[in-house]
Amino acid sequence: MKKKKIPQFLIMGLCGTVLVGCSNNGDTGDTSSSDNESEETQSMDTTSNESSSAASEASSSSSSEEATSSSSVNEESQEKPSHQPVGVSSELKMNPDHVLLPTAFPTTESSSVTADIITNEVDNYTVSYTDDQGELAEVTGTIYENSDLASEEMDTFSNGKSISPYEEGGSDLGYGITGYGEGAAGTQYFSWEEGNWLFSISSISEDQMDNPGIAKKIVGYLEDHYLPAPDGQGVVYIQYPQGGEEVNVDIRWQDGNIVYQLRTTRVPLEALEMTVSMNQS
């Protein structure tokens, strides 16, 4: 039998083909592995980016909430200003239980209110309040030896300030209250009573002040605002000097053996506002 010889170049070609095939298979595996590693890396990068983005958004949201909260607190603090000067009561020698001072003032800038102690004794104090516009009020508390002496002081102050009721001089002030007026020696007088308080207005006749109109505004204000409750009778005296452009208001009331007083040149309603804020009942 004759043996067929395979040409050497054919053998070499076949071997080359096999080697190339093996090489291709190996390359494919490496490429696939490399591709998988690349995809995993990209996936990890994407996840990392998403986490960073989420953290950044959370941080931004937190910062925004903190800023909003801070802004709200600032706005709230601006909307509720304090109206009481600090440290005045503690400096007075009188028993703190007997000290009455205003806590509200007719001013838009509470920080501008200044309190100065004029008199400071165990049985007497006087505090002056001012703001950028000038004097607000002067407040005094005086302790007497007994309530009878305090009553005598109030009687002296109220003397001649009440007009006896008479039909011709009556003016309806609303809320069931009637005021009465009369004129004498170039002065007009007008008075009325509410509870234990006597209210009296005096003005120059030639100025033709509308005393009943002023009284109506006061009566309306006191329907929703309450003065301190006095022992005996409290007095609100409103006096307009000639011209009627200025006013002096003197408010006094008795509490046991103590007489309190608030004097001011502010308009009557502002005087009452400060006095109402002294009501501790």
C-alpha cells in the first residue's frame, strides 16, 4: 500500500489555522472579561454618582430648610417687639409688691423708650419715661401711713372736678353713660363717671373744644380696655391750655394706703393706654 504524503506546506497551513483559532478563542475570552469589568466599573461609577447626587440634594434641602427656619424666627422676633424697659423695678427701694409701672407705650420704636428714676425711697418712687419724641410719662407711687390719709389725698385732687347731673347739660356718651358740661369764667368743664372712676375735662371756652366728642372716644376705648380697680374713686383729669393744641393728663387712683399717679402731655387715649398697662388685676 502506498502512503500518501501530505505536502509540508499544507501541514504548516493547518497548524497555523489551528493556532490562529486557539489564539482567537483566547482573545475572545479576554475581551469578554474586560468588557464585563468595564461594565461593572461603569455601574459602580454610576451608583457612586447617584449617591453623591442624592447626598448633595439632601444637604441642599437641609440647608434650605435651616435658612427658612432661621428666616421665620427672625421675622417672628421682629413682629413681636418688647415694650417694657428692663431693670427699673429691681432698682427701686419700695417693696416690689407695691410697685406699679407701665409696660406699654404709645411709640412704634420700643427700643427707644428710656426710664429714669427721679425719686427712689422706701415709701415713694417717681420714674420718668421718654422716647425719641420727648417725654412719655412720669409715674409715681406714694405710700401713706394709712388708707385714710391716702383717701384725703384723693379727695383733695378730685375736688371741683365733678359736675352734678342736670338735664339741660347732659350728653349721651354711649354704653348707657351720660356726661355733663358747664361753663364758668371763660372755661368749659365736662365730666362723667364709669364705675369707680371720675373723668373730667377742662378747656378754654374761646377754643370751642368738643369735650363731649373727646369723652365719647374715651368711653369707647374703655369698653375693651380696663383701668386698675381703685379703692374709693380714681380720677382722670384732662386739661387743655389755651389754643387747645396741647394737653395735660393727670391720672390718680388709690389702692389701700398707696396712691399711684401717671402724668403726661400725650393725648388722652395714649395716657389711658399706659395706665391700662399698669393694671395687675
